[in-house]
Amino acid sequence: MLNLGIFISGRGSNLRAIYRAIKQKKLDAQINLVVSNNPDAAGFQWAKDEGLLTVCLSRNDFTTEQEFISAMLKELEDHGVNFIALAGYIAKLPAEVVRKYYPNILNIHPALLPLFGGKGWYGQIPLKAAIESGMKFTGVTVHIVNEEYDAGPIVYQQPLEIKPEDTPETLEERSLKLQWEIYPYILQLFAQRKIKLKDDRVRILSTQKNNPKR
Ligand code: GRF
């Protein structure tokens, strides 16, 4: 069972997808805490309305980095979080938090990493760049979070065709639909201990049955 801490900064549609999957019993997890760095995030308001436990932790509200980190670690510990899912969280997770939870920290990214990722590559930016590159495919990546932006071991990738008429908006719409399938699916593989990490490479054990691709 995953006791999730879900980190968001904005819309929170992946948070909602995870919540739905739990309700539908497709994911053996519970959302112990929703963390936002932005009190005005739509996803944060949604989580509160839904009765989920929430906390807003913004670096600006703390005098020192260490106070900020300690507060974050305390919130996670007090709420029994044993797995972190970044879902549109645009700040960098402090290294101390990464070290404490690694490899039980995931992120979902709207591109085929290591292309179109890194600091500042959020929202529609990777999708726009993929269209402008002339590539025929982009995709979705789920990866374990390390201390660098979008750089941890890749768990799963699914390609997504870029059609000639695509705009960042239309591509994002299809990308999000894929993400809402993929993220809960990969989290469930973690819940079932089907993800093995060795030498920074991820291996997924026997997945055929519920693979969203099929
Ligand atoms: C998604 O595109 C996700 O891949 C990226 O940020 C966006 C978050 O969307 N990390 P939402 O807030 O979950 O709707």
C-alpha cells in the first residue's frame, strides 16, 4: 500500500486521476497529503474541497532553506507518507527530501526524456518544442526523481504521435489523457513491488494484464 504525498503547483489533473484510480480500486494507495507550493493552485483548492489533507509549503514563507526543508520533512513524516508523486510540481524537491525518499519518488513529464526536459521545461513548453523540432512523435515519461530536474531513472515511456495540425494545446490534451492512464498504472506497479532498480536502470516485472497500451 502506498501512502502518498502528492506534490502539485497548478491544475492538478494528474492528482485527480490518481484519486479516481484509488476510488475505482485500480490503485492500492491512499493520498495521505497533498502538498502545493502555490496556495492558489486549482488542484490545491480541489483537494481541499474533496476533504484531502493539504499543506501549502512555499520556500518564500520560510527564512532559511533549512527551515523549509525541515517543515517539509516533518509534514511528510507526520502524515505517514512513504511515497512521493510529483504531479505538475514545478519547484525543485530539496535534495534532503530526495535522499530520504529515493527511489520512492516519481514524476510524470510530457515528453520523451531526456529530450525536452530540465529546469523550466514545464506546462506546454516541452510540447511546443517537440512540435517545432519537426519530430513526428513526442510522448510521456514517468521517472524516479533524483536531485536534478527530469533526470532520474526512467520507469516508463509511451510515445504520442504529433499530427501535422497539432498545436501545443491539442497535443497537451492528448498527452494529459495518456498521463491519466499511465501515472496510476505505474504507481500500482510500485504498490505491487514490480519495479526493480539496479545500477540506475529500471526493470518492470511481468505487467501484461493491465498495461494501458493494450
Ligand atoms: C503535466 O503535463 C505533467 O506531465 C507535468 O505537468 C503537467 C501537470 O498537469 N509534470 P496537472 O497539474 O496534473 O493537470
